[in-house]
Amino acid sequence: MAREIDAIKLGLVSVIRPKNVTDRPALEHRMDPLSEVFGSMRIQEAIYTRLETTSPWGFHYPGDTVPRIRFGLMVGGSALLKFKNERQAISLSAGDVFIFILSDEPFTLMDHPRSPVADYRELRKLEVDCVIHYGGGGAPTTLVSGSFRMSAFEAPLIATILPRYLHLRLDQNRSHAFQSVLDLLAAETAQPGIASSRLISCLYESLFVYAIRAYANSSAAPPKGWLAAMSDKHLSKAIQAMHSGFDRSWSVESLAREARMSRSAFALKFRTVLGQTPLEYLTRWRMHKAGDMIRSNNMSFSEVASAIGYGSEGSFSRVFRREMGVAPREYRRKCALLPGAATLRFSGCGF
């Protein structure tokens, strides 16, 4: 080995760098894009209610003035979920989970189509320690419902990659970890203890991510969209590369190599599944990251531009204004006027 080093120093042996090899570590860590998107999720105003009902029962929820992520866990019994503009009710059984994703749509929940339906605002008057007892004294049904609001900066991204409603049945190959979270949530709302509010907030986050993961791996997931791309063994590699190296000078050719596809096949499949070109996706992700940097750090705009792969502040500002609707300086000013955008608050009871 010493002789080889001496030979290199004397120029007797040429050192040829293999093509496409960089100074990056061979085992570069890449964050899962799903973890990156939902890992930065900031829960705000988390609330929960446990409904202990007996048949006949029913209530109508008028919807939200501010879109929230709202979910229900059927602990026991059964119910029918009806949307205003849908003719067919959705049947819910014990163990099922339903989630409304940033939807302000009203709905009705009942045990039977002919059961009397109360206004949920009237039921809230019966609430004691986050528990509502209601119904006609017949067969029991227990429902844990909860919701939380997201940061105004993260909500648009979540809304574009997820459907407005999810229904996950107990029989859909639910993982042990997912079921454990649901069991913990049911137990914690049944017998709250020390720091229950904080624990329930954490369980909300886990439930949401597990639900998205289960949906993405189910037959109910659509063949197009972000989750479909993340479930594709080729496209997911390119998206992962863009997320982990958004500051790099990507081209369609280099992204196709990451996806292990030809350039033309990759470009066509990416646009078909995601509805945009690979470089359009990259630009939007860069602007999302830039917005996060502008909100969270004291970085200058030139530093932000450099961090996301732009050679000048001017070119970055033009693209940011085009994608975000405002210039970086105005964006920072508006963000500063939104109080508590990154804080976590647990408000206690409520549907």
C-alpha cells in the first residue's frame, strides 16, 4: 500500500475517477418523502370526544368554518355515515376508521336510516369530561372522534396529495402497529390520566400517518396522484432523489437514471401519474422548502436561493413569486402576521 501511494505522488500511476462518481458518501441517507411531508406536520387545536350511544341514535354535523383533519374510530357497535350529496350511506363497523382530510363538508351519523337525528351542537350540551352519553337505551355503540387543525402553510400541500375522505375497514390487513395506536387511543379516551392531552395529540399524529400508509398500500388507492407515485418502485426513486437532493442540478435524464428507466418512458409515466412534468414537480417542491426556510429561519433570501439550488437571488425570486403568488419579502411579512402558526395547542373536548 505504501508503494502505491509513493507511485501516485511521483505521477507513475494515474488516478482515474470513474464516470459519474462524486464526493458524496456511497451510502447517502435519503429521507422517505412521506416521512418528510408528514414529519413536519404541526398539529393545532386538537380536540376529541368519546360518544357512548344507544339505539336509536343519530346526529347531524353541520361542517366546519375552518377545514380540519377529522377522524372517527368505531370502538364498538356500528353506524351509517351519510354525506349531503351522496345517495348511498357508508356502513361502519367496530374497528373501522374514517378520516375527513381538510374537508368542511357536513355529514350525518346514525345507527339506522329511520333513527331520529339530532343537531350535534345540541349533543355538545350533554358532554361531561369529553364524553357524551346519548340515545334511546337499546344496543350500544362507542365512537371516539377527534380533529385537529393544521398550519395554514402545510394544509395546501396535504390537500393536494390526499383524498378528501378515507375509510379503513378492520379487515384490510391492518398492521399490528396501526392497531396498537387505535387500541391506545380507545383506552386513553376511556380512562384519561396524567398528560392525556399530550399523549392523545401524539396518537393523532401516529394514527394519521398509519392511515395514509395503509391507504397507499390498499386496493382503494387511486392509480394516479402522489401516493400512487410513491407506491411505484421506479417513480418513487426519482421523487426520493428530488426530496433528498433538491439543491442539485437535476435534469429529466438524471432523474430517469435514478428511476432506472429510459428518459422518454420516465417522462411519460411521471406526467401520467402525477399530472405534471418531473421538473415542474421539482420546482414546486423547492418552493415549498424555500417557504419553510423563510418562515422558520433568519436566512437571507440569497442564502435560501443557494440552499435550494438557485444561482442567484433574482432568479429564485421570480420563480417563488410565480409559484407562491407573492415575492419572498412579502411572503415573510405575511407569515410574521400569522400568530402561533407553528405552535401546538390541545383544546380538549369537541367533535
